Amino acid sequence: MLAAIASLFRTLNAQLLYRQGVINSMLKATYLVSVSFFKWWSRRKIPTRITIIDNYDRDLKIRIDVSKTMGASLYWTGFHEFNEMRFLHKFLKDDMTFVDVGANQGEFSLFASKRVTNGLVLAFEPMSFFYDRLVDNVELNGMNNVRCFRLGLSDYNGEVPIYFNNDNASNHEGLASIFPIAQTAGDKETIRLATLDEVATRESIERIDFIKVDVEGSEWAVLRGAEQVLKRFHPALMIELNEQTALKAGYKVQEMVSWLESRGYKPYQMVKKGLQPLDIRSFCNAVFLHH
């Protein structure tokens, strides 16, 4: 019964990306109910439970763990970050190249692949478990416009430990970082790092239109390692701004924002009607567009 309810929520909520007007207003009420179910579910102690949902973004398949935060959100609402997906749905065109830095299990990569049908998705995930899940989810959908790299991006080449804790209180899949905090003080894995400038040259990439970066404190390092890409292609950017993880990495969010502004980028935040000038908070996902 619960599985059928969750599937119905996902089906109806996906329409929020495609419908407008009165129907859209009615669907918003359903979305709020689905969020309530997700919050109720998250308060329970759910054992590890791997499942494949087949109506992510209407018709995509994705393998998730419903005992984890991101997996549970996808299971009950069909989204983990709704505003971000709404923006990408309007922004992405079929011939674009989308770069997913910190691809995790592939939520953004799958969503972008569906829209850049004549373009390309470059998905970077350095952790072995999530890289395997990413590849699996790409294969589940038969997508041939996604290139997966078991690689972290930074401003140098090398190997570093990345810290994570599968037993942390939040059970959140997206907290692994090379700058450990209390929630990721458990296990670690050695990962490889490279720069996007190097990868773009090596892979003969002739176009990059959008870069999404969510790497728990390493965001500025990723951008510094992509300076030639930014200068050549002026891609739009979607970057997680988190003061806590930034400070762990040795910088303040405003320093990174100012660095981008000095290179011709203007910061925005995503709202219902589109974009508005960025009001830096302790945590948000921001969009940067080149002048």
C-alpha cells in the first residue's frame, strides 16, 4: 500500500515540471502532502532497503536506498532538490554539454541526460560505491550520452582520502568530504583527483554549457581547476554554498563568490518565478551566469 502511494506521489509531482496554471496549483498541494510522508518516513528507523523506482522524472529508472535521506526523498516526492530540477528543466537544451561534479548516484546526470539528447553529460564521482551506483543507473536507462568518471575534480592532480560514515545520524548519502566533519568522521577511501581543464583537453570536449558542483567544501578548488573551461566556454554554474564546509576547506563562501564575480559571473538564487539576485545564506544552491 505504501509503495503504491509513494509511486502516485512521484507521478503527480513530476507533473509540476511540465504543467502550468490551475492544474499546477492543485499539484502543489499533493507535493506538500508527499513531503509530509517523507518527513514521517525519515523519523522512523528504516533498515537498508534497495529498490528501483521507474517513474523518476516521469519515466526514468533509478536504484536508491530508501533508508537514506536522498533515497527516501526521491522515493516519496520524486525529487531531492525540486527548485534545482525546475530550473534545469527550463534551462537545458538538447545540444548542451552538462557537467555533474559530485554525481553521487546520478540524480542530476539522469535528469540532464534526458534533456540533452543530442548533447553530452560528463559525470564525476570519485567514491567506488556511488560510482558503481551511478554507472548502474545510467545503464538501467540505456543512456549513451553519459560519460562516467571515477574521479574527483580539484585544482591539482593527486590522491587524497575522502571521509564518510554510513552510520551517521542523518543517514545522508551526500556528506562524504575530503575535509571531515563530525558527521563524516568514520570510514575513509582513497580517491583520485584531476582538474576539469585537464579532463576537457584529454577528452577533446568542444563545448560545456552547464556545470553543477556539490562536493562538500571542495567547490572553489573545482572552479580553480576549471579556469580555462570557464574562460573558454562561460558555462552556467550551479554551486552548493555551505559556510560550514567552506570553512573546513579554509575559505569563506563570499571569497569564492567574489572570485567568480571577478571573472564575469553574476550570482543568483532560484525562486518560484526563476532567478533573483543572490542573498548569501549559511546554505543554499546558487546559480552563476556569465555577463
